[in-house]
Amino acid sequence: MFAIGLVAPLLGCGGSRESGGDLPGLADPFTVYSAQLPDGAQMDLVLAETSGGEWSGSFNEASDDNAAEDVSGLFSGTRAGNSVTADILTDGGVKISLSGSYQSDGTIRLTRSDLPGSTLVFHTVKANSAAATRSSVQFSIKFPNSSPSTIAVDSTPTRTDTHFTYYLGVVDQTTGKVSISIRNVQPLAMIYMAQPNYTSLQSEQPVTSLNELVTKSATSTKGLGQFYKIQFQTGGVTTGPP
């Protein structure tokens, strides 16, 4: 269930770059699932299990010919046994309910409340092979009434599919994880930050690459950054992999 408070503005600062060395606690907590919508657009879910059976994360949609479907947002859901229920909140503030089941083959079959009668089959997006050598880049963001936070990102993509390239990072060298998706169709990066206390933050920035994200300075306005602070309810459900 979403408890939403708008957090704005955001100051996004292009940061320094560094190479070599491991990022602390970089084990990837996210699983990416992808499905095709009835009109051919793509929908991805970026999910992490925050507690027993409780899933949180983000979602992305992209279309080759319909800009109205190029949306992102936040995901909150649960799995009890093989039953899955969830909500997504779009970057335009629209809430959509999902329901369905987790399958023995690892897929998730879901129906969206705005697409009745259509079952979406989400398959896992295979992780890329680990790079022989690793490097990282950094940028910083500042929330209202707080000190800047440093985001360190592995410069090797963790996953790629038709419309998105995914990267993994950490917040202030802590266990807070960051998933960054760069759209291949339009200039937009979606930054999803999952903190250990189950609080999540989302930012959208108009860039076309990870390099541009870490080198471009920008101060958000109503049209640049959209942030939501989400508290996820937990408790009493069956554990299971996202």
C-alpha cells in the first residue's frame, strides 16, 4: 500500500568519476522482469524483496511509436504462496492495481486494472556477465533540508533489453541500493533508491546515458524531477524469490 508524500525540489549535481575498486555491498538485490503489453509496448518491473513476501521496486514502460506510454513509476506488492497482488504508481500520479500469480517456471502472470481481460507474462531479464575489470562513476543529489548524498554506480550495465539499460549503485557507501534505468528510445533516466528502512525514492532526469547523468549539473523543477517517498507495509506473508 502506498503512503505518498511529494519530496521536491531535487538538486542533481554532475559528479566526479573514479575507476577501479569494488563498490561496497554491490550484490544486486534487484530482479528485472519484462512483458509485452497488448499494443506491443514493453513493461519492465525492477523488484527487490524487502521482507518476507513483500516486494518493492519500480516499473518502466516504453513504446516505439506512442510517447504516451513512455512512463515510469513505483511498485509495491506482496506474494502469498503463488498469489501476487500489487500496485504501481505512475510518474503522473496514476495508481494501477495488479493481480495474478507466480509460476513454477519463474514467470509472473499479472492483470492490470486498466487493461482488463489481458494477462501479461513477465519473464526475467538475464543478468549480463560480470566484467573482467570494474570501474565506477559518482554523482550527488541533495534532498531538501539534508546534506548531499553520493551515489556510486558500477559503470558496467547489469542488464539490457530492447528499451532499457540498467545499472546498479549504492548510496553513501551504505547498504542503500540504487537501480538506474536509461531509456534507449527517449532521453530519460529513472533513478530508484531503496533504503534499508523500506523507504524508496524515485527521480527522473532527462539524460541519454550514464556518462551524461554523472557529468551534467541540473536543478530540478516541476518538469524535471518527480520524487515520491514510499513506506511499504509488511507482515505475515510467505517468502519467495522475486
